[in-house]
Amino acid sequence: MLAEISRLDITSGQDWDQGVPNSTGKVVVVTGAATGIGHAIAKRFAADGYRVAIVDLDEESACAAAASIAEETGGSALAAFADVAEFESCCAAHDRIVSEFGPVSVLVNNAGIMAQRLGRIEALPPEHFDQLLAIHVRGAVNWARLVTSAMRDAQFGRIINISSGNAKLAVPYRLAYVTAKKAILGITEALALETARDGITVNAILPGYIATQTLLDRADAGILDKDSFAERTPVGRWGRPDEIARAAAFLADADSGFITGSTLVVDGGITIRGDPDEDLSHPPSPKS
Ligand code: NAP
């Protein structure tokens, strides 16, 4: 009987009735948050009232990010060093976060490296493949492993994995990156099932081309063509890091509890575009 009642219980556990947003005081960990998309996500969460832990390989940049986010938003942010690929390093960062902020309610697995095209598989260095999988895949699992037991205790948790449009639309010569980003969808779905009865949701965001400094530097160095990326994207522009942050904030919300194991594509339509040469600005003439 009790089980039946709990299955019919459709409340989200939100505390709006007390006039407090459901984000207030909750602890969020964002990995790779010293720069780029992670930084924008951390800033959004701090502005929304979460206590934000910025986890990054680059401790100096993470400290600077925490200080600027706290100042700009008036929220709480701390920096913690961790190499997400190394479990011991993640444990040390997690211990510090829990002792200073308390148990983690929201995890955003964002840390990653944007690999360049490396040529054919024959030329793919095995250590490059291992490194990409260690950071993107093992990194996401390391952090999920650390936070889920407290989430189960609280019967609430949100895990958001940053994958890529490349998980949907593969590109040649970036085999390790495509493999890693597709693997993140596997983690998302398997973990969503493992945690579904514990108030925990696990979802993935698939960004398209997002104008982070890392990619803008590559454009400046002539490694990628900024204009052609914008042209290939149906909405005709690059995405902004804060547009990914908005999607993360939506998935983290207590009211998003029925969304789990899903992928939220935030890519200006690029992964649904069949023919990149189709003119989206003008309809074809009736005779064509
Ligand atoms: P970014 O600006 O280069 O930021 C990535 C951050 O992750 C950096 O601060 C980096 O630190 C950190 N990091 C790298 N390896 C780490 C490790 N082992 N442990 C802890 N932190 C580590 O990249 P981004 O463009 O914001 O991308 C963020 C995520 O979105 C990545 O997972 C990426 O694959 C994904 N994504 C991005 C785009 C895009 O267009 N930008 C599109 C699709 C998906 P260091 O600077 O010290 O290396």
C-alpha cells in the first residue's frame, strides 16, 4: 500500500509555497568551470542562488573564476582543484566541497578538451584516445560515483552531462572525441535507470558550436572558419555559453523531475540539417 501511494505521489518536493526558490542554498559542482561553458553554467547557478563549486585542472583560473562569479552575482562560489580523470584527485576536491558547502545536489560534468582533427585512425596516437576517454568518460563517472550516495540519502539529485552535437552527428578524424561524447550518452541512460527511484535525474546536453575562448582562439589561429560554422548552423550564428547554462538550469530545477535519461540538444538546429548547402534564407523558385 505504501509503495502504491509513493508511486502515485506526483509532488516535486519544491518549496515555492514558502516563497523560496527551489535552488536556494543547494550545492552544485561544475567541472571544468574555470572557463568557457562551465564558467557560464557556474555563473548562472550562482545567480540562481545555488552554492557553486568550481572544479578545474587550472587552480589559479578556478580561484579567479570563483572570485569574479561571487562578486558579479552576489552568490557563493568556491574553487577546488581536481583532474577529473584521477579519482583520488576528485575525492580530495569532493571532501573539501562537502566540508565547506555540504552535500552535493547538482553535478554538471562539463570538463573536457576539444580535440582537433587528427587524421585517419592509423595516425591516431593511442595515448590521445586514452586521454580523451579518461577526461570525458572516466571523469564523468568519477564525479557521479562521488555524489550519488548523498543524493540517494536526500532523495534528490540532478546530474547533467555535457556531451556534444558530435554524439548525434559524427565527424571524421575526431574519432576519440566522437567516441567519448557518444559514451557520455551511455552513462546518462544507464545511470538514469540506476537512480530513477531515488529522486535523481540524469540528462545530457548536446551543444552545437558555442563561442568559447578555446574555439575563438582556434578561429583566430586559422584552425577553424568562424563564418562557415555560423553559416552551417540553421539559426545563422554560433551559440553563447549562457545558452547552455540556461539549459542546465532548466534540467537542474526541482520541477524537472520527470525528465531523465534524455538529451537536450542546444545547437541552433545543426544536427537536424540534412543538406548544408540548402539555402535557408530564400525559398526555392517554384520550378526548382
Ligand atoms: P574550454 O573553454 O576549453 O573549457 C574546458 C575546461 O575544462 C577548462 O577550464 C579546462 O581546464 C578544464 N579541463 C580540461 N581537462 C580537465 C581535467 N582533466 N580535469 C578538470 N578540468 C579539466 O571548453 P568549452 O568549449 O567550454 O567546452 C566545455 C565542454 O563542452 C567540453 O566537454 C566540450 O567537449 C563540450 N562542448 C563544447 C562545444 C563548444 O562549441 N565549445 C561544443 C560541444 C561540446 P584547462 O584550461 O586547464 O585545460
